[in-house]
Amino acid sequence: MRTGALIVAVLLLLAGCTAEGGGDDGPVTLRFQSLAWQEESVQVNKELVKEWNATHTDVKVEYIQGSWSSVHDQLLTSFEGGEAPDIIHDASDDLADFAYGGYLADLTDLLPARLKSDIPQRSWETTTFGDGVYGVPFLQEPRVLVANATWLKRSGVRIPTPEHPWSWAEFRQITERLSGDGRYGVAWPLKEPVSATLNLSLSAGGQLFHRGADGKVTVRFEAGDEVVPRTVHDQVGTDRSASPTTLGSGGSDTLPGFFGGRYAMVPLGFSYRQQIVQQAPEGFDWQVLPAPAGADGLAQGVSPQTLSVAEDSPHQRQAAAFVDFLLRPKNMVRLALGDWMLPTGTQALADPALHTAKDDWATGTALAEHLRPAPARSVRGYAEWKDKVATPAFQEYYNGAIGLGELRERLERDGNLVLARYQR
């Protein structure tokens, strides 16, 4: 009787594992949390999940809709509660604490050689922490200037191209030339000023974060780091060529004024083109221009969108196989087109669909080779430094409340106190 009861108990336990998709010989269910939010992007992601499920009887994928606005806290809660999704969509600048905290699987030995070789090393650097790789970078976007093409043509200014961009000094002169009569040469939407400032500063040689021989990071605000902040500050406060009212705005908030002829240009992420196509009034002529170049040319920091696997997932190899499926070249192109962004993969980036003049895809694609890992990608404590120190400091500097010296002191003094707590 005891033997019979034991057999029944074992059979029930195995049945329970199979029902949950956790049995070694039963079907596996993977949970994929996507942060896609644009209608086209959500549709493509769901189509790819459906295509996978139609061709894989032993491994099924469940699509879960996440949100960019709450993903960090939501993931932290799910990690600590043991309920994290198997496949995690995020951005590279959000991975450091999760990677160092042991929440993400090291993908070094899980990914196929095809995928490893297709994505350039500079992109892999955005998801490499210590000796491990904790995400696959797959979509990225440069920050560009979206311009009122009619306004620029009438003004007679030189139109920049990726081969012959404006310098930061030339950009300042041109925005001043385009301003007057209640109109501005540029509108800077800097509600979130830190990422935009740091990533654009790479063109001028700015680094801000410096890692010593002991591996610890310190903040130093040097000459290259000054170029972009001083340009914005002087456009707003000295030249009156940048609208002061948009400094606290998000990118979408500037579009009505842009369409209404109040601003000649708006620095935006490349994917904003979709909103412009959808919202621009009939006959409005716009174009994409490269961001200004500095001592390091068109170099620009990016934090690619990433796909990671949870360390606690019992099906890491199956999860990695699904990631590989999502990021086959043709599928990566579909994801890029759905999000109006650039793929990281070299084969996908060569697709003719991403080199058309329509909607200025070709201009953005020409900038891909200049994209570099964002300066903050591997800095532990960056989120707190950004929220408590850098954001208020940059906001006050841009609106004229403090000068460059005070900005430097707060970024360095207060910033290093924050980072030191994470590096003991």
C-alpha cells in the first residue's frame, strides 16, 4: 500500500510539472514580456510569437505586454518574488543593476554563433557587464534633428548631411539666424535632460564617467562634456534661438509647435518620425538631419533595446532559441520597421527597406556606424545619480538658475558621493 501511495504521489507531482510547462519531457511554456507600444510594433511582436508557436510543438511562448514607464520597478519586484518572465525586453542602460545583482542569465554560451557574429562588437559592449553578456541588443536609434524643410530652404542655410554635418558652433549660428519674430531656430525637449546630454556629448569627446584601474567609476565634467550643455544654455539664454518653454517638455509635446511654424528644428529620437507622419498637417514638408558633429565626428551614445533571459528561468536554452528566432535578419527588419528604429544586426541593416528616401530611412541608417555605447551603460547607481543629482542640476543650468561651475560641482561632488555607495 505504501509503495502504491508513493507511486501515485510521484505521478501527481509529474503531472503538476507538466501542467506548468516545467517537466523535462513535457511541453514548455515561456513567458515573453514585450515593451512594444506602437501599434505596428505590437502587431509584429505578436505575429512573430504566433509564427514560433505554429512551428514549435514542444516550446510555446506566451506574450505578455509590459510598459516602458514602469519596467524597472516591475522587473525588480518580479525578480525578488521569483515571478520574472523568461524572456525580458528592456534597454541596455537599465541592465547593469540587474546583471550585477544576479537576476539575468549570462548568455555567452547560450547564443548561436550566427547571432553573435551578426551584431557588431560595439553593440555587444552595451550589454556586457564584467565577463558576462546579459542581453542581446537588437534595436537602436540615433538622436537626429527633425527640421521644417520649407523654412530651411527659404533661409538659404547650408543643409547638413551625414557626410558633411554641422559643427556644434555652426549649429548655434544657424539657429540664431533662423530665429526672430516670435519664432525659434530650435526647440529642445529636455524633460529628461541627462540621457540626451550625455549621449550627444560623445560627439565632442565627452565621457563624464571614468573607470579607474581598480574598476571604480568617478564623475569628471571635462572640456568635452561642456560643449553640448553650453550650446543649449547659450541658445536659450544668450541667443534667444531656443524656446525656453520646451525645456520641461517631452518630445511629443513639441510637435504641435513644430507643425505650427514656431520652431525650425527639434532634436528627437529617430523613431519620432512615425508620430510626425501620422500627425503632420497635409502639405507639411519635413526632413531628418544628422545631429551636429564635434571633435569625435558624429559619434553618439545609444542604449539599444535588449532581450534578456531571467537567471531563474528553468528553460534558459529554449528562451535563448526563441530570442535567436526573433532576431533572424528578416525578423529583425520587421521589428525595426514596426518600431521605426534601426536594427543592430549587419544583415538586417543592409536590407533595402531601411535605405529608402521615404521618411528619411536612409539618413538614419547612415548614422548607424557612428553609434556607440551610452556613457552610463555600466555605471552602478546611475539611476539614482540621474534622478537625484544630474536631472535637477541640468534643468537648473539650462533655465539659467545656476552657472557652469555650479553644474560641474554638483555633478562631480554630489554625483561621486552617490556612486561611491554602489562601489564599496
